[in-house]
Amino acid sequence: MELILLKGKIDTDALAVSLAGVTTKWRILAGRLQSIQDENDVTQWRIKIPLGEIPDNYETFALTISTGDHPLSHYVTLPMPLVSKSLPHALFLNPSTPRQYTLWESESHPLTCWHVTHLPADPLNGGKEYTCIGFARSHGIFDGVGAATIMRALVSEMRGEKWAVPPLPKSGFNENPLQGALDARIENHESQSSAKPKDYYGFVNLGVAGAVKQVAWHMREQWWKGADRRALIIPKDVLLFLTNTVRSEISRCSDGGSSSQVTTGDILVAWVLKTIYSQGTSPKSVVQCSNLASFRDLLAEDDSSILHYIHNAFVPLPYPSMTVVQLKNYP
């Protein structure tokens, strides 16, 4: 779920018009989740996309609007510090948002869910109003890259700018282009080499004992040690300083080579990890960071449309576990 906090009171009528524009032009966003049973009686999920004229009573998106009971200062101190408690999810997520595939299908619920909460004027902050906006969707349909693509299309629509509208799919069953590209790569590999690729395991089966241990650890961290969600604000000039410094150092160490493969996200993750564990933690504690990587670029040369693929196209990265002392000594 994407969370946005804005100063002022957003025009929800204008937001609704822009959402209607995006979901009407980009028809897959106006679809509905639908299940079918294959020949082995296994449930497979599809998206049923309306291609013709959309009826007036057909919702292409879900937009819910509410007014909060408290101003922003009820949740965080103002002006907001660089690190503060996260705002409650209830401000960004409507209770009607489905949590399971079966509910998305049985309720014929739109694929994208937008929730707006207007926070009342704040007497402790000069009478300013704030707006919380949440964008929720099924993680089985859209991954983070897909959600970001939808957000960029919405911003362009609200600004009255042109954006690349994907073509309408053909009538009938459409093959998954990502799966087609993967199958072609596998077939090509098998035809040129007898060596079978090694199996890739992005996750580990903990078993019952491991799962119980994991739950117990999280309960200890939350209820005994007081772990909680936090919001981190990074000023733009600080962000630019961090990224420019790292990229300049990489370029210098590689004799002027390109540092474009190091993303802003890579730099922020490294900085956050090294900052969090710089003090207050035993040097022997083991730290593990999970991350995900999109592989759209790797298959785009087979089919350029994959660059605009908004469904799940990522793999978990096998980050190594490190002790705190190793993390501190790492460049």
C-alpha cells in the first residue's frame, strides 16, 4: 500500500475525474478478478477486462472519502521531526478493501482502491489542514513497480499531461507476455546447452518449529522491547548529498566507470542499515535484509512491452546475513 500525506485539503472531485480518466483509458485497471478451474482442478486467477463501452453503473476504481476525528498534531508532534511514529493505517485504508482473492471476485471489486481522509484544521499548527491518501491493491496483481507506474499515470492525468496509454488487449484470452518471454529464454537455453540451470530458492521453509520461533521473536521485539513502525523524513538536499557522494566515490574507484547501476534505493538501504546499527546493538547480533529486484529490463529486448508490465515481475535477492560488526566495517 502506498501512503501519501499532503498539506491542505485535496479536491476529491478532481481526483475522481482523473482516476476515471486513467482507468477508462488503461482498461486493464478497470478489470475484475476472475477464477477458473484448469484440467487438473487447480484454481487459476485471471483479469476480465471490459473492452467496449463501459456502463454507467460499472465502477472502474474504488474511491472512499472520510473525515478524521483528530488533527495531525494528535498523532505526531509538529513541525514533524525527521523520525516519528507512523500514522495509523486506518487513515489510509478503508475497511471495505478486500484482503483475499475470493473477496475481490465475489464482491466484483475494482482492482485499485483509493482512500482519502481529511484531517481537520489544526489549532496547534496555524489552522492548517492535511490530507491522507492511500492506494491499496492486491499484491497478487500489481507489484511495487506496477503500482508506481499507475501512480505516475495518475499524476500526469491530474496535470493534464499526455502519458503513454497501453494499447487495448485483443478480445478473448491473452497470453502473459512475461511468461512467454521466460519460456522462450528457457527453450533457447535448452537448445544450446545441455547444462540445466541450478534451481533458485528465494525463500526458506522454516517448518513448524522455525515459524513458532519467528513469531515469538517478533512478539518479544514488539511487546517487550517496544519495536514499532516509524516514519523517516529525508530532506531533498540530504538525499542528493548521499546519492551524489556515493556515486562520485564509485566512479572514482572504478576509474571513471558508470555508477548508474547503483540506484537511489540501494544507497538509502545501505545508509539506513549502517545508521540503525551504528550503536546500541550487540556486535554479535546477526542482521539480515530482504530485498526484491524487478527483472523487466532483462527481458525487454525480447518484447519491449514488458517494460510496461504492471504485474508481478520480481525475484527476492539473496542478501547475505552479517553480524553488526561486519556491517559496521563494510564500506
